[in-house]
Amino acid sequence: MNRTDTILIAGGRVYDHDGDTDQPAYADVLIEGDRIARVGPHLAATVGAVGRTIDGRDKLVVPGFVNAHYHSHDALLKGCFETIPLELWLLRALPPSWPKRSKEEVRARTLIGAVEALHSGITTIQDMLTVFPFDPEHVEVALDAYQELGVRTVFALQIGNIPGVERVPFWKEMIPPDKHRYLSASVEPFAGIHPIDAVMAEYARHRGRRSLVDWALGPTSPEFCTPDFLERLAALSAEHALPVYMHINESKAMTLAGRLFMPEHGGSQVKYLRATGLIGPRVNLAHSIWMLPEEIDILAETGTNVVLNPVGNMKSKSGVPPIRDFLVRGVNVALGCDNCACSDAQNMFQGMKMLAALSAASEIEPGPPSAADALRAATLGGARTAGLERALGAVKPGRKADLSLIDLTSPAFVPFNSAARQLVFTESGGDVETVIVDGQVVLDRGRVTTISESELRDAIQVLMPGVRRDLAVVETRVKELEPYLMRAYRKAMAADVGTNRLIGQK
């Protein structure tokens, strides 16, 4: 064998979900094309010449992380906001509150979010992108950026057909009518085109054109979608085998919207989804914080997945999900890093640590999730949400060659007591040395190989004065609305939704 598309990672410790997660065995990893061909000791002596050999000594080889919930549309707003309630944050950060962006900005924000992800070992990004006002050229720019960088993407356009002012509790009644035009949600209905028609036209135009892009459907959340809208998406998901990603029960106000607007379903957004047929193994419910026990049982019975986003949820004052209940009942749990404007970091190490720590803080008895559980959620759990659990999430023969090498000489791993626990509780992401996606080295000794990071930084520096000017306008507008918004928020927080997910609150 003498091929330029073969890589041999020699002599590293290879993390195995089903093996010794404290002291992973030493092994070589042979990559042929876009697949892992063999994993085992002393392969170098049997495989002959290869295109490249990577010295795995003092390295930990781990599956590439799957960021199963993210929005690239506000990647330039990291560090712009303090800890504010979700309903006040979304009016500041999300596209319906902003003027239309340029193609240059769309490209730059897509790239910088994905570059940050690569630096922390994320090889697959589920981007639930809001393009508002809708513009097919912006879709093209974002998809091209992902392909150019070389990161795997599960792409969904975020859509809904009910305006935010109609479904965020108490906005319509507590905020003056002349201000209603400013009250948007994550995405507003598109002007002049049905959102589902727009999505399916883009799917037909782009599917199969980019090797690293898979498609999904992205209804924003149940309260902003009519029954016929969700029923049509359920049919399209079944017809095209497309995964579905949506938000649900993220904040108490979002959960209260179900109680107020879905009385025929007992006020349950999960039961509402079940009635429309949009539930099951292809459906992925981001956040899922304010869930009742009977709703968790429905998710377990139907094989519906949850995608937890603990870092962003803490910053947006949304609450702690019932992490242990999901795991004990057998619900597949994945992890997401969410918006840069609320979590501020595309860093799965932060997410894994928060997942384990929050469960420890919200449960009296010791128990799951363990560090190994957190790693599984960040890899195999995320792969399952996209129907890719047989292709991604583990360093095994036949799987896609999506993996990272972690430097074990770093102080974070000295002494080396447990791969799983030190990855989750000690590592910050700075020790990710090499990242391989689809058999291509895209991060080599800490440097991106496919684009110029310095040129990207320069491009963003040119764009940011305009971004900051627009942010100042948005902030001024929201500040004027804030007294009304806070009254609505406090009324929602005082309501009884049948559960409490805020630590220390009765």
C-alpha cells in the first residue's frame, strides 16, 4: 500500500466508550480516505507506506465532538451581553431585530464560529441558521463557508409561522401596541413566501452538492408553529429521512406558552408535537428544561432525542434540565454549545463539565451523569440526533475519520489518572492539537490548514464597526421596552407550570 490519502496515527491512547475510560489502551489508527480502516497495536509494521504518519505518543485520540445545537447567525456577538433573561436577550441578539446583513458578514461569522469549534475538537456542527429576511444567497454563502473550512455540518433553516408577539406570554397585553412591531422571536414568518416552501426549495437546490453538508428541518419551537405547519414538516421528515431540530421548554415563559395556548393538549408542548406526528427518533428537542415526568416518559417511549445546552441556559437564566431523569428513563441525550451570543463559546469541554456539575448541584443522591456519560453525549449522543450514530462518535473501523488528538503532556493531564474525568473536569480545549474531519487534517498542531485565520480576523475587524453601530441601535430600542418586558417576565416567572427548574427557588 502506498497512498497519499492514508494517515497512520501511531502509538496513541485511543478512547473507547466501551473500554477502559480511565486508562485507554495504546493503539495505532489507520485512516484510508474518509474512513477509519483499522484500530490496533503495531499497525505500522503491517500497513506499509502511508501518505502521512502522525506521532501519537503522549496523545489521546478521541472521537470528534458533535455540537448538536448551534446558531451561526450571531457568532460576532460573543461577549456582548451579561446574564439576562432569555426573552430580553433574544430581542437584542437575533436576526429579526437587526437590519439585513451583508454576504461578507455571513461568511465571516460562519467561519469564525466553526473555527472556534475546530479548536476545541468539534468536528460536526448542527447549525440551525436564521436567515431573516430570507435570502437564498445567504444560504449559499454559509454552506460554502462550512465546506471551505472542512467541518461537517448538519444544516437546518430556522422557520416558524406565528409571530413572536402572539406567543410570548404577556407581551401583547403588557407592551404598548405601537411597540409591537419590535417584538420578534427567534425567527418571524417570511414575507412573500411560505417558510416550508423556501426550505424545501433550498434543500432541492443544495442537496448532494457538498460532501460535508447534511440537511435537516428547523421549526423554531412548537408555540410558534401551527398544527398544519408541523404536520407538513413531519411528513417531509418521513419522506426525505430528514432529522428535525427545534427548541422546546427552554425558559419558564416558553413553557407557560404551552399552558396558555395549547389547552387541548393539557398545556403540554410535547403532547402537541405528538398530536401533529412530529415526534420520534428523527426529532431532536433542544433545551427541554421545564419538562414534566409524563413528558419525559413520552420522549422515552417514542425515542425522541434531547439536546441539552447547559452553558447558554445558565447565562440566559433559563434553568437546569432534568438531566438524570432523561438518562435514567433511557432518553438519548446530546450536547450543544448554542449561540455565541448566549453561551459565548463553541467549546464542548465547557458543555460537558457543566452537564456533570449541574446534575451534581440539582440532585441530592450521587449518580449519573458520569464523566463518561458526558463524553458519550458529546459524541455518540449528538451523532444519533442526525441519524449518523453508525458513522460518527467513536474511533472504530468503518466509521468516518472524524477525530482529535489531545496533548497528554499538558498539566491538565499530569498525572494521568482518568481520560474521561480529566477531559470533562480538567481540560479547557487548549490542548486539542490535531483535528481530522472526513480523513483530512483540518487543524494541525493547533493551526487551521484550510483557511487563513489571520485573514479571517482582519475581515472581521473591518466588519465590526458596522456591527457595533447596529447593536447600539438595537440596545437603545430594547432599553426603552425593558420596563414592559420585565413586567411580562416577572408575571411569567410567578406562574405555576407544574415544575421548577431553578436552583434555590421554590
